Amino acid sequence: QAIDRNAHPWASPATAGSTASRSCGARLVLIPALLLGAAAAVAGGEHGDNFVGNAVGEPGRAAQVSRTISVDMSDAMRFSPASITVGQGQTVRFVVRNSGRVSHELVLGTDAGLKAHAALMIKIPEMEHTDPGMVTVAPGKTGELLWRFSQSGTVRFACLQPGHYDAGMQGLVTVAGAANAPEPGGHGDHKH
């Protein structure tokens, strides 16, 4: 089936038959369309719900870290530990190791925000994202995330690489109110 190359916005009469101009032009049209779609998703709450207000906290400062928590990510699509307890107001340094052979990430967020973001990642698998409450780690490497948990309640975390969330790569941070907060040394997670 013949395509009228002059009907496409990226084709000019002089370059209408050029494969390079079609390919490059297609990218020039596709990239803004993808950016507009991603912007609409963020504005519509699909991508940005992870960090609405203080629902999950805020980026931490190194000088205020009161606890370090090591988390392992594996190709079994699991975090270890998958359940963490911290205190309200506590700033935590997450040391996140990827013991797998594929890229993984730890993304903090709300349940609804993480679900929507995971669905968006499946639609646009090559999408790169850098949100303040996340760290992406290459296979065999370690990354860090500093986070201050300003609200009591629960905060979810997940790997949003395409398919990983649906495979169960999810976890939960319980943020205890000030009266129930773990001791700064991390001894609130176990009994003596």
C-alpha cells in the first residue's frame, strides 16, 4: 500500500522519498507526542501521585540521617526486607543493592501512585524517570536513597521496571507515630 509522503508533516517535497528524513521526522513527531502524553499523565495524576504533598515524605539530607537500612533487590522479583518499620520524622539512608542480572529500582510512593506508574512503564518501557523518592540500580551495583518520613502511616515501595511490579516486587514501610517510633539505632525492629 502506497503512502503519500507529502501528507506527513515531516516530509518536504525535496526529501519525501528519503528514508532518513522519514525516520528522523517520525522521531521528531513521536517524541513531542510522547512528552505531551507523559505530561498529561503527570498532570492527570497517573505518574505524579507518588509524591503528592507529604503523603510519603520528602527527600532527606545526609546530615539528618538517623538510620541506615540495607535492602536487596533480586531477579526473584523480591525486596529483602519487604517490610520495614521507621519512626515519623526519621531520615533514613536506604542502601539498595541489586543482586540480580537485570536493572531494578526502589520507588517510594502511594499504592495508587505506584500502580498507575507501573502501568505507564508497561505502556512506555523505554521511559526513563527520576523522581526524588527513587533509586535505579544496575545489576551487581549499589545505590542510595535518603528519605525523611514526615507522616505516620504506611508508605509503599516497588520496582517499576516493566513487569516487575506485577510479578510482586513490592514492599511496605510502616511509619510509626512519634510515641511508637523505633529507637534511632534501629533497635525498634526487634526485641531484646
